[in-house]
Amino acid sequence: MKKPWDGRFTENTEKTVEAFTSSVSFDRRLWKYDIQGSAAHVRMLKKQKIIPARDAELILRGLGEIAREIGEGKFKFREDLEDVHMNIEYALINRIGPAGGKLHTARSRNDQVALDIRLFLREEISGMIKLTRDLQRVFLALADRYKGVVMPGYTHLQRAQPVMLSHHLLAYFEMLERDRGRFGDCAARVNVLPLGSCALAGTSLPIDRKYVARLLGFAAVSENSIDAVSDRDFIIEFLSAASVLMLHLSRLSEELVLWSTEEFGFISLPDAYSTGSSIMPQKKNPDVPELVRGKAGRVCGNLMAMLVVLKGLPLAYNRDLQEDKEPLFDTVDTVKDSLSVLTKMMPKIKFNKTVMLKAAEGGFSTATDLAEYLAKKGLPFREAHNVTGRIVKYCIHKKKLLEDLTMDELKKYSGIFEKDVFDHLSITASVNRKTSLGGTAGKRVLQRIKDIKSTI
Amino acid sequence: MKKPWDGRFTENTEKTVEAFTSSVSFDRRLWKYDIQGSAAHVRMLKKQKIIPARDAELILRGLGEIAREIGEGKFKFREDLEDVHMNIEYALINRIGPAGGKLHTARSRNDQVALDIRLFLREEISGMIKLTRDLQRVFLALADRYKGVVMPGYTHLQRAQPVMLSHHLLAYFEMLERDRGRFGDCAARVNVLPLGSCALAGTSLPIDRKYVARLLGFAAVSENSIDAVSDRDFIIEFLSAASVLMLHLSRLSEELVLWSTEEFGFISLPDAYSTGSSIMPQKKNPDVPELVRGKAGRVCGNLMAMLVVLKGLPLAYNRDLQEDKEPLFDTVDTVKDSLSVLTKMMPKIKFNKTVMLKAAEGGFSTATDLAEYLAKKGLPFREAHNVTGRIVKYCIHKKKLLEDLTMDELKKYSGIFEKDVFDHLSITASVNRKTSLGGTAGKRVLQRIKDIKSTI
Amino acid sequence: MKKPWDGRFTENTEKTVEAFTSSVSFDRRLWKYDIQGSAAHVRMLKKQKIIPARDAELILRGLGEIAREIGEGKFKFREDLEDVHMNIEYALINRIGPAGGKLHTARSRNDQVALDIRLFLREEISGMIKLTRDLQRVFLALADRYKGVVMPGYTHLQRAQPVMLSHHLLAYFEMLERDRGRFGDCAARVNVLPLGSCALAGTSLPIDRKYVARLLGFAAVSENSIDAVSDRDFIIEFLSAASVLMLHLSRLSEELVLWSTEEFGFISLPDAYSTGSSIMPQKKNPDVPELVRGKAGRVCGNLMAMLVVLKGLPLAYNRDLQEDKEPLFDTVDTVKDSLSVLTKMMPKIKFNKTVMLKAAEGGFSTATDLAEYLAKKGLPFREAHNVTGRIVKYCIHKKKLLEDLTMDELKKYSGIFEKDVFDHLSITASVNRKTSLGGTAGKRVLQRIKDIKSTI
Amino acid sequence: MKKPWDGRFTENTEKTVEAFTSSVSFDRRLWKYDIQGSAAHVRMLKKQKIIPARDAELILRGLGEIAREIGEGKFKFREDLEDVHMNIEYALINRIGPAGGKLHTARSRNDQVALDIRLFLREEISGMIKLTRDLQRVFLALADRYKGVVMPGYTHLQRAQPVMLSHHLLAYFEMLERDRGRFGDCAARVNVLPLGSCALAGTSLPIDRKYVARLLGFAAVSENSIDAVSDRDFIIEFLSAASVLMLHLSRLSEELVLWSTEEFGFISLPDAYSTGSSIMPQKKNPDVPELVRGKAGRVCGNLMAMLVVLKGLPLAYNRDLQEDKEPLFDTVDTVKDSLSVLTKMMPKIKFNKTVMLKAAEGGFSTATDLAEYLAKKGLPFREAHNVTGRIVKYCIHKKKLLEDLTMDELKKYSGIFEKDVFDHLSITASVNRKTSLGGTAGKRVLQRIKDIKSTI
């Protein structure tokens, strides 16, 4: 079919090339933003008298009708019209006649697509910040619900020290808080209007970019037209923020998978959030966290794709940039789905408190308390550590727990021990002594819950 | 809806979870291989008398009908049936009754999906090897067509030495030859039957895996059931081979983009393979090579995605592995499309011989010949290089070409120069003197073309 | 050798394991921060009376001496002491006796190393922000120096519209401005004190973390001890910001390589910033931009490494995290070196104004002006584009430039043309008409230069 | 200092540029291969009478002396001499005079460095294939040592079916077998001589490349000089094969970490292969597998770095390629160290057989046997699966094991059950019934061990 730009061409585009270069199969997703941007653009063209008011009105009405049609699923996108922009412009001209041909005045697809993606991403980031907050609320509610529950804290996946389950859950709250921060910082860099940069040089027509920015709610206007059409920083920044978020979810998922093993037994996933096996009738699998963990790979892959695309591209717009949309869209969907499904699932998980407590009692997990006991009594910590280490070795050998040791046994390792040492060997006491700021003591955790509640 | 594995479950699967975990939207693409594998499996079950012959016949007929229905686009895949495997099994039971429930005897989805992907990838790699060969043939034909055409060879994108255009084009032939080799090596590791590994342990039923392998044309049978259901090496290996191929195409594309600039002007792309600008009426853009170059990023991203997915997964099957299909499918499509469009486009490109020759004459590109001249006369190469370098500096200063120098001028730099030196300063003579094996001399290139023709 | 933690161990560490797990060969780079953090920690222990004042003084003096020794290159780091932390603690105890064993009171290497990296990165980011500013200043100075110079603007590497060289150079100013923004946002998330989180649970000792934060200039204190020792977000965020910066430099480098080809000839690199060939005496290669472009790969690789490392790690500290340092250090060095060398080189580049102008005159680069001319006169832009496209086709056919067309020739395509059209076909007039905000008109660029100057 | 190529230059190289572009700090590692290649080159120059025999002898002697000096650590590499090649050539000329200047006849650093890397990588791959074989032998020996030990097989990290520990260990044997295959395929593509391609065009001197290939043991000679100096495929292919190997080791490491938790308790790591905590006296951490798991990220990062470096590079040599060495060297070291340390550690691990067996007895892991029992009796497998699933649900409710069910209880679910069903519920019988090829039955595993032994 005839292309809108084919004035200087002597051949029709090859079918294979049409199919290979067309982006409408995926960029149609931007239709709402494309029309929103076009409407603002037309209002400006009218205000600036660049096109007659009557034409502008016609265009706005036409765009409104097209929007309705697309929204209702009645619009037919055509591959040979290349992209969402040309599909809509073509439909507009078909509908309202030559006046439609004035829409693209003082505009190029280069700045138009940059605008569409920014409008899209601005909205999606805002949605993701909300979804992240929702998941944070779940962690907060769980921390509240399970206050007082003790579990083993791990380093190197070896039991290290007893901690509050609430404290562990709130660790994810903090991670997500940083994720929201990164999304917010990214959104600020997204929220800049590129429209009016045209192909790369700006225009000789008397446009008013600040007016368009106001209409579309942009906080700023891009300062350099060449940069504005070449820039995809904000996509990489977003993909990177999304990758970190997905890494957080992958760490959470790893723990959910671990904790729901029969070996750990810390949690039971609800049947409604698990699936079975086609061959093994007894199986109930933690598919949701496994998939979320896997999807972290997908998002990191999308990030890598964009880095490779942009590497070594000269200014300004190059067609390679068309490859920005699919990784972006896929990441948006993946992040939103992953957040949503975890937000629904987490509150349904059953935490097996007694199993956790029992596990916390193993692994000599109060050995550090013993060492701190000695340090408080004046023994240099390095020596206190060594004394305690040797006591642990003795316990392993004798198959004893620390709390089962007699004073005589303890005295063999250090004369410093007194009766009050036994207070330091109880799990709950151990947890509750960790009152340092950010520590796991019950009252610290409660205070943090209170503080968070007061801010969100 | 009721799941085939829900005997031990007490709740229905949550809708969100169904949507989040379902793979049928993308794995339906494997339907042909799924049915092909099931048919071979059933034939074996029958031969081994694991299921009655009559049931086997029923199943085979049912599978055939389902295949026809899918092929004709009449089959309705359901998301709540999770994946392509369950959709087909469910349709089979619906169609032929309880006998259909015998299909999944001695099989799990774990080994079934591994089989399907291997069948799929085996066929696709074979197709890609052919497409790569097609593009190689294009390079061969172009090398043949443009024999004798001289162009500047570049290092650091600076003119280095004159080379034959044919020689340059055949460099891509060699790259693609290695790509074919890598695809072939990968195919050999793909061509191993995993079916019969069942969930992870094998089965107590008297199956005959070698028979299934024979039916499906596999060269070998996997030796360890746990490994067979956990292994996705072959996907990474394929994605890596595809990434290298796409890097080759990205290098070619970079050259096509460069060469079609007005500054280089070495080639003209056909109008039918270019597109225009929505704003700039004079523009004709090399969209195809730009997109191919960009798509290299996409494939590298897919590779990275799979690496992240597999990192740190314990044995055997984990649901994370479901994330293997989309990067694989996308890569297959991207590679095939990129190869095809270049294969169509390359022969249509117009090579501007005189521009190339003129460019080859600039840049003092016979300076190395001059140095080799001196070396042949006995001057240590390192000194010959220095003498020539100083001559070049003189020429730059005097704005002269090497061939314009007089014998007097030359003699100032070295007494070794004799009249025969001027033979070494002609571009064509320079090219044709590079007769070393693999060198760019005309007769070498012709010989290589002949050799290649005799082998393909 | 005896390890400080070997109380409970029954065997000595295997030599291979010592070598494999030791990090001192690279983390020694953190010594300054390690000692700085230890000193603040000890001051707090003293203030809180957790250790006696005299011991604290001894430790502080000891640390000071060790710092001096390391600074002077006299300190001997030992691999069998694992890491920088243990090397320093061991030296301290050797030097001041058992009191040195009190340094590690209420502290773990888990929070200590998190502190060290944050101190290191905070300082390095601050340095990189300065280096980025330096390079921005270079672009600003060049924009100022070359004001009024016209060059062809490119899209798809095809000449698109004439632009000001200053405008093109300032595009990089804008990119770097965003880079500084990203570094700044990252620095804010780096600037949080993790110390006091101890192994993962906090401590029972009455530490004062806010005091330590004040001593070390941290803006905040981490709120969750488990999170604080597991978190490496800030490293990924930094690597991502660094990757975007390196992509910008790779785009600049690509242009420098292109522009210094004989085909473009827009710039000449200084001899002092180029290198030659071992075989081709005439070669002068743009090695610096080539290497910078390549080093973008290195930094992206480092980012990918960290993403893979963190994927799927359960809380809290795992030894995998030790792999964070080398990619971080390498990235810091690469970014700093790349910024520095470009900052030195850019001002030495010779821009060949006449070559640029001549190139701008080719490629029908004022065709868009022609179309805008028609649009201003009321022709719908889409039709104006088509009319102009056909005129360009005519020019290609007739081998004419747009400015060579007669009024008669123009009139054949549209009756709208009047004599004032010829004003629209001059290159300089074209540039200077692009007065839209962010556009390339001379006065716009001057204004931007002025604005920037007033803010930096 | 004066550069060997500075004949045409008018300025000395800037110090910063010298430091930024120099590669000798890392490529000196190639010295042995550089000298080996040079020696073969000189022998050929002599045979072909391109340089006088006497000069050739002088050069060979000089190279030998330099090799000795470097080997003994007495050679001083200079940064201002750029790279290993120039350092050695410079030392040669210093030592033997102008004859040394003849070494670089008919050679460029472009083909020389390609040769050096290929020689290096050929040797290293061969070493890695041996190291991989060593680790395979360890798995074989362990499989032999622990034959008959039953453990739970996992899918989704949920207990699935009982398997032989030997079978699980041999899964890694199979993975490593594929790794060896990939290394071998890569080595074949590495084993091609690039020398003689010179800068990019070949040479006019009568060199004999096949003779050089013979001297250096290359199986083939590159067919295209332009390709030969541009090609780094083999590095990416190697990095990719190394990444897959490291992913395998990351999966093994994940299991070692899991299995050494107190929750799993399947293995105990030797004290000599673990390290402790600076604060928690009881800790014994699985640092080695954690680090190996982390190092998988490092190698994937190196792969990604090279992909980015090569993307979009025009032919032939570009300085970007200098960035190939550090990721290559780092990968070689990382892979070798990881293989070595695991080879030493694996045999020292204590496998806790009774813990494994006990775990295998949980999780209703013979449910599939029950379903297969019903299927063998004629019930369609899909129904047998459902019946068994409901029995499992009953057991969960009644807190019973499958083997504790009475015939009456079973009969309630299906009339098919007969007394022989109880044979199907024993763990050991279950394992040993999995006699399918590749299955986990004891005799299958023994057979596989025997087969492997007979081939290695």
C-alpha cells in the first residue's frame, strides 16, 4: 500500500520488509497515549494559530471517535501502516478528510514515540509504586499478625541467631521501600516532555511546548532536541529498577520454596496457590514463588537487551530504538503480575510457629549471646569468641545443648561465668535482648511497625 | 475447573494463580511436537503391552483428529488447563473416553516437555542451518558478481589497505560457516531422547526407550533420568550460538548502514527495502540493517534471561524452567526473520564500484606495500616501517599522494628505492600482490570462490 | 595459621580453600574505609562505656599507626588472614595486645564490610559526579567555542536536517546531566549506616548507632538488621547508572570514530591521542574512543555479574556476596579513566568546519523546511510532505539540489510556492529558523549556553 | 618514549593515553604463546628465505633468552611499550640489534594477538577438559562408594520419589560430560591458524602459512584474512561453554548448601573446607559452594561483556577487541579454581545415609508407585492418579503414611487393590523397580557405573 512518506520513492516496500519493520503488532498498546499526546498537540497548534481552529476541532473529534473505536475493540490495525502512529493518522484522514493531514504539523514520529513511551511509563510506574506499596502493606500486616513468633535467623543458610519472624518479614518491607524510591526517581526523569523536538532539530513553526507540557502534566520540557529523540536512558533506568525489585522477589521466593519443604516446614502454602503433578499424585508444588524466581531472569534479560541495543549508536534516532518496546512492555507486565500474585498469596500462607521456634533452639544459636556475656564482663570479645567456640565444640562432642551445660562445665572454660549466664541462653531472652536500633528485639520490631503505620 | 491432578487438593486453584502459572498462551506452539511425541509413546506402550492395542489405536486416532483440528485452527486452547499437554490430553479423553486416560502412563510432563522442546528445536535448528546456508550463497554469488572490484579495507575504521570487495564479502561467508558449525554441534546435543525419565526417577513399567528414540529419529537416549528432566543446557547453547550469529549480522548491518551514508556512498539500498520519514520528505533510511543490528540485543537478552533462570536451581525439575520457552521461541523467530530479510535484500543492493575504488586510493593505503618493498630489499621491517612512516608524514605536509612522489623525494628517505618501487604504489597491483593463503589477491579470492562452490 | 574463629573447629583450613575463599587480594583496597569505620565504632564503644576508655585510646592509636603503615606501603597483607578486616584486627592485636581484641565488640564482618563498601562508594560516586561535571564543562566550552558552526544532523545515520555543532555537543551535556542525577540518587541510598546490625540480629550491647552515623557523616541509619547485611541494591543501582553513562560515552565514541574517518572527515584527532600500527606505516587510529566504546561492554558485564550473583539468594548474608567487590572496583576504575581521558582529549580535537558545512548542504537536508513552508501556507502537512517528496525525487533524477530549482519547476508541484520559498532553502537560514524550545537555532543554543553557565 | 610506529606522527603520545590504551598489565600473561608464535614465524621466514638464515638464528636465540628471562621473573615489562608484543620485540632489538627488526616481517599485531589468544585458549581448554574429567571421576567414585544409599528425589524442592544417591550424583557426571563436549567443539574452532593474515589483507611476501600451522600444531589455516583478524567468536563460544559449566556447579553448590543445613542434614562438610564467623562462635559455613555459586555470576558477566563489545563493530580489527582478554583470563582462572576446589572437597563430604533414607520415607513418595500399580492392573493412569491423590488426602487428614493403610481403607478407594499392593509401598522396592533405561533402580545405576568405568 502507499506509504505517507513515499513521495521520493520509486518502488513499493517489499512485503517481507513491511512485515520485518512493522511495529504495530506491539506498539498498538500505546494507542491511548498516542491519542492523548496528539490531542494536546492539536490544542497547542490551534492556540498558536498554526492550524485553523475549525481543523483542530475536527481533528479532536476524530481522535475521540477513534479512541472510542479502539477502546471497544472495533478498530482494525494494519501492518502495512507500520506503526500505531500511522494507523491512527491514516484513520483520522479517512474519517475527517484533508484536515487530518494537519495533525502531523511540527511533529515527527521520533518525538511522538518518545512522548508515547513516556506517557505510558509514567502511568505504569505510578501503578507499580502502588502495587509495591500493597505488597509492603501485606508484609506489615503479617509482621503485626505474627509478632512474638521466633524463628532462626540464617547466614550462609546456617542457623545463626534467633530472630523475630516479624523482623524477617519487615526486611522485605525495607527492600520494597528502596524499590519505590528507585521507581520514583526514575519517574521524575521520565516526566519530561520530548514533543516539539520533531525529527531532531526542532521546528520553524511557532509551537508552545510549555503549554503542551502543562496539558499533559509534564514537570519539564526537554532542553535539547537531538538528545530528546535519541534518549532511552529512562527505559534502562526503569528496567534496572525493575530488575532489582525482581531480585528481591526472587530472594523472597527462594525462601518461600525453602520454607515450604518438608525439611524446613516453616510454612504451608494454600492449596489454591499450589499446583499438582501430572504423574505424582501426592505432589503439591510451590509454583508461584518458583515462577516469580524464574521471572527475575526474564527481566534481567530485558535489561541486557536494551543495553546491547543502545551500545555504540550514533545520534540521533536510529531504527534500532524500535526494539525498546517489547522488553519494556514485558517487564511492566511481569513486574505487575508478580507483585499482584504475591500480594494475594502471602496473607494466605500458614506460618508454623512451633516448627520455627524448635528450629531456632537448635544450632547453638545463642552462642553469640554467650560471647557477648563474657565481653560485657570485660573479656576482650576476640577471646570471648574463642572461649565460646571451644564450649560449642565440647557440646557437639557431648551432643549437648548450650542451655544444658552445668556451671562446672562452663567454669572449665572461663572463671568469669556466673549464674546469670543462664539468662543468656534462652532463645526468647536472646531475641529480646537485641535492642539496638534496627535490631530484632520484640519491642524494637513493635516500634518499627508503629512507625511505619504512622507514615503510610 | 477440576485439575487432572487435584485428587489430594482441598481447594480450587485461585484464578490469579491459574493465569499466572498457565503456559498455554505460548507453549501451544509446541502442539505438533507434543502430538508427535505422544504418538510414538503410545506405539511403544502398545508394543510393550503396557496398554491394550485397542486403546492404543483409539488414542492414535484421537491424536490424529486433534492434530487436524489444531492445524485447521479449530481447536480451543483453555488457560485453565494450564499447558499444551493437558489441553491435548483433556481433549483426547473428551473425544475417546477413559482410554484417553492411558496416554499418560509411564510419562510425566517433566520428560514430555523436555521431549517437545527438543523435537521443536531440532527442527528449527535444521531450518536455521539451511537459512544460514542461503545467506552464505548470497555472499558467494555477490563475491562472484563483484570480482575485481577494489575497496578500502579498514582497521579502526581508518583506511588500512586496499582489498577486494569479494574478499570482504566472503569474510561473512566464513563467519556464517562457523555459525552453521555451532548450530550443528548444538543439534547433536539436542538430539537425545529424554522421554521415559518420567518425573525424575524413571518408571517401573516395562517401557522401551530405544524404540521411541528410533520412532522419533533420536540418535541417543538420555542416560540419567534426574539429569534429563533438569537439563536445559541445550537451550543456552542454542541461544549462545544464535547470539554469535546475530552479532555477525549486527556487524554486517553496521557496515551496510555506514556504507549507505552519503559520506561513504559505497552502496545504495533499494527503495523497496528502505522506508521514509513522517516529517522529512527526502529521507530514505536503512531500516532493515538497523533493526537487525538492534535485534542482536534482543537475542543476547534472551541468552542472559536463561542464564539467570538456571543459576542456583537445585535438581530436578523446578517450575522456573517454564521460563525457557518464550526466550527460545523469540530467538528462533528473530534469527529466522533476520536471516531471511538479509538474504532477500543483499542481492538487491547496488555497490558503487567507482566510489569504492576512489576511496581505496586515499589514505596512503599502499604504505605497507612500500614498507614491504624495502623489507624485501633487505631493510629490517621495523626500519622500513619507520622510513615509510616518515614519507607519509612528508606527504601529509605536502598534500601529496604516495604515487606522486618523485624518485628524488624517495631517495631522501632511503637509498634503497629503485624505479620498481612505483609498481608497489598502484592500488590494484597492491591488492593482487596479497597472494598469501587467505589473502586478498584476486586469484586467491577466485580460488576460494571455486573451492566453496565445489563443496556446497 | 590459626583463625580467629576456629574455637569450634577440629581441622585447619585446607590451603586450597584458604586461597579460594580469601578476598584480601582485592578487598585490601578498602583499608582506609575499614579503619575509618573502626575508629568511629571504637569512639562509640568508649562513649557508651562498652569498653574502657583506655582500651579505646589504645585501639585508636593502633589503628592510626596501621593506617600510616598501609599508606606508606609497609604493611604486609596475608592471604591466610582471609580479608582486609581480619588483617587489620590481627595487626592491631599484635601491636597493642589483648585490648585489640575488644575492637570487634558489637560488630560482625557482615555489617563491617557493608559499611566499608558504602564509605568507599560514597566517596567514589562523589568523585565521579565531579568528573562527569568536568566533561560537561568541556562540552559547554566546545559549544561556546564552535558557536555558529553548522553540521548535518543525522537520523538513521542519513543526513536529516542541518544543526548547530554546538547543539549536537550539548546533547551530550544533557545526557551527562542525567547521569549526574542518577549518581546522586544512588548516593542518597548509599549514604545509610549499616554498622550495628552485627551478624544479622543486632546486639544486646548498648550501642549508639546514630552517634556512629554522625561521626561518619551518614544521613540515616538502616532500619532492619537482617536487611542491612543482605542488601547490595546500591551496588546494582550504581553499576546500572555507570552502565548508562558508559553507553553515553560509547555513543560519543562511535561518533568520534565515525567523524574521524576519511569519509566523514569532520574531525581530526590529535596525534598525541592516537596510536599507530605495527605494520601499516600510514595509520593513525582513534584508539581512545574505540577503547571507551569497548569498555561499555565491560561495565555492562559487571552489572550482569551482580544480577546473577544476587538472584535467588535467601537472607541474610551469604558468602556469594563477596563477589560484589571486583565488579564494583573495576567499574569505578573504568568509569573514572574513561571520563578523564575524554575530558583531556575532547578539547584537543580539531573540528573541520568547512567539511561539516559542505556535508550539511548535501542530502536535501532542507526538504523539511520546504514542507513546513507549504504547511505554513495552509497545505495540510501530510500533503506538503508528499509534494516535497516528489520534488526530491525530481531532483535526484535531475541531479539537482533543492536550491537550484527554478520557480517554474517548483510551480509544477504546487501553486502555493512564491518567491519567499528560496529563503527556506538556505542551510544557515534553515538552522536558525528552528527556534522552538530545545531547537537548534543559533539564538536558542546561545541561550542554553548562557543558562547552563549561570547554573554551574 | 618513541613508539615503533611513530614515523608519521608529530607529537608524542600523551601519558594519560599511554596508560589508558596500554594492555601490557594483563596481556603479558600471553608471553609464552607470543614467543612460541614468533619462533614458528621466524622459522618460516627463514625457510622461505624472506629473511637471511643468520638473522633468523639470531632472532630465535634472542627469543629463547627473553623467554628464559621472563620465566625467571627478571624481565621488566614497560607500560609505554603498549603490549606484550612490542615489549618482546623491543627487548629483542635491544639484545640482538637491527636483525631483531626483521621479526615483524609479514606480520601485524592484529594476526599476532589472534594467534596468541588461540594458542593460550587451546592449552587452557585442554586443561579444563582434564579438570572436568577429574571432577567427573570424583562423582563416579562417590556413586560407587555410596551405592545402595536411598535419598528423596525432589521436584520443585518437594519430595517426589525416592532415588539412589548414586543416581543423583551421576546426574552431575552427565552434565559435566556435556561440558566436556562443548569445550571440545570450541577447541576445534579455536585450533585454526590466523597468522599470515597480517593487518587484514594478507601479504605480498612469499610466506608459508601451512608450515607455520604444522609447527604450531594447528589443524587448519584461516581462509579469509579480513575475517581472521576480526573474529572473536571462539572467545564468546568459550565463555558460553564456561557459563554453562559454572551454572552446573552453581546447581551443585546450591544443593551442597541446602544439604548441609541443619534442616536437611544430608551432608556434613569437612571443617577444613568450611570457615567460621567473626562474631558467632558456633558457625561453620559452607563458603566454598557459596563462592562457586556466586562465581557463576562472574562468568556470565564476562560473557555479557564480550557480547556487548562485539555488537555492531565493523570489520576488520578495532581497538575495542583489546577488551577481550581480561574477561577471558578471569573466566579461565575462575573455572579452573572452581573445578579444582570442588574436586578436592567432594570426596571429603560426609553423606548422612540414615537422614537421607528417613527423609525419603516421608512425603508420600511412593504415591506414584501406587498409581502405577493401579495402572498395571488396567485402570487408566489418569484415574489411577486421581484415586491415589484421594488416598493421599485421606492420609494427610488421618496423619497416616501410605504403608500404614489397611486393605479395608484402600478398598474404599478402589476395588482393584490386592495384597501385592504393599510391595509397592516400600521405599527400597520403589527405587529398585525404576528399571527403565536411565532410571534409578540399583541395578541400572550399577550398570551405568560399569559402563562409564569402561570408557574412561
